[in-house]
Amino acid sequence: MSDRYDVAGVEEKWQTYWESQGTYEVDEPGSRPKFYDLCMYPYPSGPIHMGHVRNYTLGDVICRYKTMQGYTVLSPMGWDSFGLPAENAAIRDGGHPGVITRERIEVMRSQIKRLGAVYDWRREVSSFDPGYYRWTQYLFLQLYGAGLAYRNNAMVNWCPSCQTTLANEQAETGECERCGTPVIRRALEQWFFGITKYAQELLDDLNALDWPERVKTMQRNWIGRSAGVEFDLQVVPLAGGGEPSDPIRVFTTRIDTVFGMTYAVIAPEHPLVTSLIAGVDNEAEITAFIQRVTNESEMDRLSSDGALDKRGIWTGRQVINPFTGAPVPLFLADYVLATYGTGAIMAVPGEDDRDFQFAQVHGLPVIETTERPEGWGKLPTLARGQGQF
């Protein structure tokens, strides 16, 4: 008898036994409560790595814990194996994408089985299987028919090598997690689901969840429902003439403060920016600013870090406040996102902290639109100046 524990031999013995006995196979539970434990399906890009081991070990722990609590636990496994990454891999390896993908699945399946995780392999699925994606197509058509799927332009993380978009989590280091190529930000027309139509319902139902308050707060911020007003700002023609510009539609949650608008801000990726800056004196400087901003994540852009003079630039254009008739300067700024509201805002530095700070840096006037309580204090003299515009 060996004095050492044969890890590989013991694991192989019992894993073979569990598979032959159908230990992890799940059928109708009868009177036992059901629990569905789904870990994200891996993309079959090659051998598994420590990220896979971490994710599927954590899922396995949950599965075993709920089983010991008396639940019948279904924990399926499948493969996210459809789309451009499979096509690019086939081009790179010089083979058919179906053949290459199946070969990779065989390797990953054998490795994941060696983890001893609780999976009912009878229920294995692959997203490239027509029997699977026909239901994806069916569900999409239902959403499209109900007006819940639509096309729009938005900024995305783009890998020039893989020729595909990446989630923020796949580009956290500024490089594609699949191939290591530097990621760029670019505007792309794509499909969206109209989940904002359910924003209020989502917010209301958060209150019934037994989640930590900090997590619910994060979810509320992500849902980001805002009730407000949209209106148009007419663009003042350039002194040298040129084609008239389309009006800029802005969104605000505080239309009652519009008389204090002393400047406006448009997102750098807004579709009107190219025509707005064409021919202005600082066009090259503005273009460089846009290129820098488009490589930043939305999280970085929404943070409060960084000097405000580095985060915004005057477009050389003015727009008209339709409620006062006064021209106000139009800025680009990284903290305004094309994905929020209309991608353009009115700025009221007399009532908003960030607008106020921005106005101070850029020498813009500040107008108070509400009467302050006694003892509130006054705005700094510098901020009350008329500025250079």
C-alpha cells in the first residue's frame, strides 16, 4: 500500500463512478424544491485557464450547498460558440469554424469534467447548434415585433484583431482579453433591447429584494431612470457663413432652472459633432480631444477625478437659449455621454455643482435661478463674472 495519496488516481476513479451511476443527472424533483444554478457558458477558445477554474468552482460550491439544503439542483453546461470569434479563429487556423470549434469543445469538456463539478452533461448545449439558436432567433423576433428591439449608434470597445465588440470586463486593461490587441473606442450601429421601458418597474421591484443596500444602490444607478424634458437649441451660424447646422436636442431633469443656462455641453461622440466643428479655428485641437476621450471607459468619464479644464473644450460654436434668446457657448465634455438622454445637456452653474466648477475653470457666467435660504451664503465673486463669452 502506498504511503502517498494518489490524487489523480482517486479523482479519476470516483469521477468515472459518478458518471456511470448518473450521480449528477437531474430529473423531475417530485416534492423537493427546485434550484437552477447556471454559470456563464465558456467560449471554446482553447484549454481552460484559472479564470474558468475559479468561476466553475464557485458555481459548484453553490450547487452542492443547495443540494445539502434539500433542493434538486439543475446545473447545466454549454458553450458560447457562435459568432465572429469562431470565424476569426477559423481564418487564423486555416480550417472550418465548425470543425475547429468542436475540437476545442472536446478539449475543454474533458478538462472541466476533471474538476469534478456537478453538471448534468445530458443537458449540454452549444450556441452554434441550429436547434439552439432557432430559439434565440424566435425570441428576438418576438421582442422586435413588440418594439423592444431596435438599432442605434453607440460607442463600443472594439478589438481590431478579433473584429468584434468587447464588454468592459473584457477590456479592463485596455487590451483584448482574447488576443492582447489594444482596444479602441468606436461608434457602431448595433441592436439594443428597450429595457428602459421597464425602468420604473425594475426600480420598484428592487425594494423587495433581500440584497445588501449598497448593491441595490448600484443597481438603481445602473438603471438610471430620469424623468425630464427635451428641447432644441438652435446653433448660431459661423461668422464666415456655411451650411446651417441642425438644432441640438438637449435633455434636462430641471427645466425650471433653464433661465440660468449659461452654456451647453454635447458628448464628444454625438453625431452632430463632426459638422459642428468643421471649419472652426481650433478644429485640430478639438479632434485631438475627441480621440483621447473615445479611448476612455464610461466609468472613467463619469468619475469626478481630473481637472475640469482637461475634461472639456469649447467647440467654437454658440447656441441660443430659447427661453431667454441669449447666445451661450457650446462645449464638448467627457462627462456627457451619448448613451444618456440625448447626448447633450443645458448647463446651469448656479444650481449644479459640476456645472459650477466647470464654469469657474472656463470663466463662464453663473446665474442663480432659485432664492437661497437666509444664511446660505453667496457664490464666489470670480464665478459671477461675465466670462469671455
